[in-house]
Amino acid sequence: MVEVRGLHYAWPGSGHDTLAIDELHIAAGRTLFLHGESGCGKSTLLALLAGVLVAQRGTVSLLGQDWAALAPAARDARRADHVGVIFQQFNLLPYLSVLDNVLLPCRFSPSRAARCAGGPAAAARALLARVALPEPLWRRRADALSVGQQQRVAAARALIGAPELVLADEPTSALDAARRDDFMDLLLGACRDAGSTLVFVSHDERLAARFDERLALPAINHAAAA
């Protein structure tokens, strides 16, 4: 699913690499718990895996395609087709309804829409029911929801259309223990049912046992030791 070789990435003006990774392979359908101290490059790596950033040296490939070999518009289209992202701050569009936020990936990706059983609207409703968001909230503006409710909408948006790769950046940081555990049950179950590969970034190492693999980013990031 994901292959990284000889990756070097430095933020503009930093004067040194943020990431320097020889190899990283993530097989299709696997779940990976990625951890490391703040500032070690976890979010930067997720952005590279999603094609939001491109490697300055080396390759970062999704389904055999190197992101850097694509023009920006082609990267955007490929990301919409194959990648679901759960952001730490959720990044919902506040002026859209809950349903419209969940449907956004299908509006950008006909292939994601085509993978929705019964159509995108039915898939969105099924996902919102699965994340236990009450139906009366589905037409409400996203900015009228609580933090926990917004987080469940963000998860449904990432999962709609069964993307091959799901990237989650500290999605449980704002949740209490009970809601965190409920969310993990939902996310892992939905990825398993869809056959999606999951890369999950968190500081909460209590969650690591629930994943197929665990990886400390500093262990493979040579820039961290520079």
C-alpha cells in the first residue's frame, strides 16, 4: 500500500532535514500505530504519505505511484480517490451541515462515490448512524456540534467511499477515556470492514496494543539523531 525509500524532507528555511527515512513499508489492510515526541515529524510524514507534501529526495509511493511524479492537480485527484484523513482539529467546513461535510469526498471523487453501497447519501447516513450521531443533528451546521460530535463527523467523512488508506493525526486527543475507546472501536472496525490501511498518530501509547504494528518514528528517522 505505502512504500517509502530514501526519503529526505526539510521545511523551507530550516537548514536541516525534518525527516530522513531509508525505508518504510506498510502492507494493504494493516493498522499502524505511529508515535514519537512532539516535533519529531509525525504530522509531516502523514502529509507526505497523503501527497500534500512531496519528498525533496527519495520516493513516497501509494499503490505503486510516487507522489512526486504527479502534477499538483493529479495529486489532488489521487488523494481524493484513495486517501481519507482525520485531522487533529477535524477541519470540518463550519457553514455546511453534518451530512454535507461527510459527503465532501464523494463530491471530489467519482470513484469514492461509486464505491458507496446504495449511493453516497445512503452511505453517509449509515456512517453517521454507525458513529452514533443522533439523526436530528445531521442537518445541523458543523460548528453547532460539540467537540466529540465533530470528531465523529470527521471520522465518517474520512471513511466514506472506503478509501484504501486512512490517515489519522491525533484524533482522540480531545476525548475522555470512554469516548476515546468508543471511537477506536468505530475506526478500527470500519477500516477492517472496508479493507482500508490505517496509519494512526498518537501520543497515547495505551492504544498501541490494538494495532497490527507499532512504530516509533525516531527509530527510523535519521534526521532525529542529526
